[in-house]
Amino acid sequence: MWIRASRGVPGMNFSEVSFALDKLQDWPKKTSMRRRAEEIIGESSFSHKERIDWLTESGPITGAGKIALADSWRAIGEPGKALEAVRDAWHNNSLERDVEREVLSTYGKQLTQYDHRARVEFLLWTNQRTAASKLKYLLTSDYRKLVDARIALAARSRNVDALVDAVPANLQDNPGLLYERAKWRRQKLRNQDVATPLLTGIDGNDIPEAGRSRLWDERNIAIRTDLKDGNWSRAYQLASPHGMESGGDFAEAEWVSGWIALRLKNDADRSLQHFETMSDGVSTPISLARGKYWAGRARDALGQPDAARTDYTAAAEHKFTYYGQLAAERLDDKKLAFPKTSEPTAEEIAAFEDKPMVQALRLLGESGEERLFREFAYHMDDLLETESEYLLLARIATEYQVPDVGVRGAKAGLAKGIVSTDAAYPVVAYPLLREPQVERPLMLALSRQESEMNPNAISHVGARGLMQFMPATARNEARLRGLPYRTSWLTDDPGYNMTLGGQHLDTLLSRFNGSYIMTAAAYNAGPSRPRQWIQDYGDPRTGQVDPIDWVEFIPFSETRNYVQRVLENTQVYRHRLSGEPIDIEIEEDLDRGRE
């Protein structure tokens, strides 16, 4: 039933999908099933009143569902509510071409030029250029010229200059046109300097919500270029009017706005507003700790030590995170001690194994259906409620040779404040061919970040094993160390993988004078990158730049996140390997390599 309903098997009627939704409440792809049900509710035997009740109970979430709702409102004599639902779908949702025709046939006379512009703007911002072009005839002649120019720019056509020039003067500052021109200049001309000024003319609040992440992606590239070039004011101008209210891009936009204001523009008042807005709009421990730590830094700069301490205390509630650990050091609250994992009771094991989702997970594991196993497990990890449940999920994952699934699940638990220490931070001890000089906690921290402790992991680019070695890098490291090499050993022999990984870390640490942050950055982005970033932002080993700021200057979000996660995990693994509470030393680790 789940497979049929979640995959939208042809011929499955509304009653069947609705029944599956009701019976499979906690199963994966509930949203997909809901979407399918909304698309076919018009074929159901429901009365219009029943359709309205069903659609409004937890939706509608699709354009088709909103149009079905409008039709039912219209059928029972509520034209105002019908038009409201139609306009919502027309402005904010993708629709099949036949549904668009139906809307125009039924409601076309009630839709205005404003509605049609909103429709085409949504389509263009969501990269549905063909659909937008087909609706041009609904627009004024001037707006059609704007649409033509935007489509040509997005497609990187040859005649863009003439089409842009043809756009009337009153539409030349259209946010979508400015965005497409900026992106075209960056990609076609490979010139950020002529692209960025166009982006400063856009307020994120003036574009459809669906397009704000696309705008942020383009602006973020420009911001990082301006940070490299020392253009702090324009970087702030680009970051702050983002128009987003939630999500990862919102958190990053608010944070970087605050950081630029505090650390580069010396405007603590303004920075505090951004850090507080960020903190109020996020929920994950990593983001909460980041926002509160920097709010504390802003309050320190404002001469508010008591308020700063309150913010640092809030950040330090999340001691397994990078900024939570930095906040703890500021408070001189350095002890790190995770609860020891308790063995699940017989009753807990029985209750867990009795869950239908767990039974389905075992069936998938026995059948060798790894993709579906992962899909179910990743869905389950958001639903589990106790430390024991996360530990039991990790054990099932290990049993079916996908231990990374257990680590990822336990990370989801950490995000909810549920600490299953053994599952979240597994300790592996494989025999090494040669002991490296690098400390074991750093190797484990990096392995957790690279592969989530899966010795069989192979990435989409071909990196292999626990420490995710590219074969060419591994072969070279083996040659330098006088060790034998076979590519298959990188996944077949975890001890061999960690041997080469430890030796490679020794090489990088030597190259960067013992700097942990540069070594981690080099492991992720390549050894040439940190040298370039030293030229761009200064050398944290010589005091040219604060190491915390240097990490945040890293232009690649993946590498910034990587360095922070490796350093925070290093603190945890020191505790795990010692078996005792330890002092957090993240500030000392940030300073390693200082001359």
C-alpha cells in the first residue's frame, strides 16, 4: 500500500490514497501522498462540503489542491472564498498546463493584470521559463518585453543586449531583470565587479518568496567576493535586505549581516539586532549556539557584560557545538561530559521492535534494499523520542552494514536535545599499519564528518572509506610513506584507510605548522586553498586575523561548516576516549600553529 500510494501508481483512486494517508501516519513520503490526493480529489465521491473539510484540515499544499478547493467553494455559493483560493494558487504554485487553462476558462474574467504579473513572476523566479512564456499574452506589451529579456538572459541567448534595451525605462529596475543581468554578467563575462552593483538594487521583500533563496545564492557569491576585497559596506548592503523569515538561508543571511556589522564595521548595535533576529528564527543547536554566542560578543562590545553572560550561557547549553564550546570557554565553564549510554531494557527493546516502521526497516534490510532502508531510517530518526530508541536504530543500521545511518539518526536526536552518546559519537578502533603523530580524537572527529563512520562509504566523486580518500591522494600518500597500495583496501580494510588518513593528516599538519583549522580546511578543500585564503584574509598563525574570523572568512560554506564540525567533534572525542570529563580546549585548537 505504501509503495503504491507514495509513488502515485497510475489507476490508484482518491479513496485508496486517502486511506493510505490515514493508516500510514508516521511513514515516509506523507507529503507526496498528500500531494497526490489533492491532485485527484476532484475525481472522488466526496461532496463539495466534504472536499472543503478534507482540503482545509491540513492544507491545501498544492496548486491543484487550491484550485479544487476554489471549485468547491464556488459550487456551494462562496465566490469570494473561491477567488481567494484561485489567486493564492495563481501567485504561488506550479500548475499543470491543463489546470492553468481551466483556471483561465473559469476564473479568467476575475483575475487582473496584477494577478497575471504575479503568476509570471513566480514562474520566472522558479525557473519555469517555458510556462512563463506561454502566459505572456496575458500581459501588457511592456511587460512582455521584460519577460523576453529575462528569459533570454537566463538562457544566455546571444541577443540579450537588444532585448534588455527594449525593456521600457519604468521596468529596467525590475528585481528579476536586475537579478538575471547580474547572473549573466558573472557567468558570461566572468566579472563579479560589473555584476554586484545590479544586486544592490534589489530588496528581497520585493520578490516572490519562492525566489528569495535563488537571490540569496547569487548575492552570497557577491558578498564573499566583497569580503575578500575589503568592501565591507557593500557586503552588508547585499546581505541585510534578504526578505527571508526562516530556513538555513535566513539564518546565514542574518548571521553574516551581524558579523559584518560587528567585526568589520564596528557597529555593535546593528549587529545585535541581526544576531537576535537570527536566534529567534532558528531551532537547531548549531544555529542557536552560533546566534547566542555572537549576541554575547555584540553585548561585550556594547559594554553589557551581564547581558553578554546570559547570551553565552544560552549558547553553552549546546556544548557539543562549535560555538557552544567557545561560549563555554568564555564563561570558564570548560568541563565537557556526556551522559554514559544506558543499555536499553528488555521492555524498551520489545516496544521498539514492535513498531511497524521498525519491522518494515528490518524487512528492507533483509531484502538488501539499501536505498529504501535509508529512506525509512532517515524518516524514523525525526520521530524517535528517547536515547534508547536512537541507540537501537544505530544497532540495526550497523547490523545491516550501514553504520552511517545510525550516526545520522543520532545527530537528529542531538538536534532535539536527545543525547545518545554511543550512537552519535561511535568510537572505532581498527589496527593501524603505522601510528601517526596526529591525536586519535582528531582522526575520529574527521572520520565522523567525512563518512559518518561508514567504512564502506563511496562518495559521488569517488572518495572512499572512513576518511574518504580519493584514490589518487591515497596512492600518493602510500608511496610517500613506503606503504603498499590497492584501491580496494580503502573500503575493504578500515585500518588501512585510517593508517593512510593519519599519515596524510601528519603531512598537512607539518605543512601548516600544526594549525588544526588550516589542516581541516585543506583536507576538505585541498591543500592549496588555505594558502590562498592566507593571502586573501590574513594568517591566523601570526595574529593578522582572529582565527574565529578566519574560519568565517572561508568562502566555501561546505568548508566553513566542515572546519567547525571537526573542531567541535575533536572536543567530544577527547572526552569519549578518556572516559572522563575533560576541559574544552577549542580556543587552544583554533590557535594551534601560532608563531
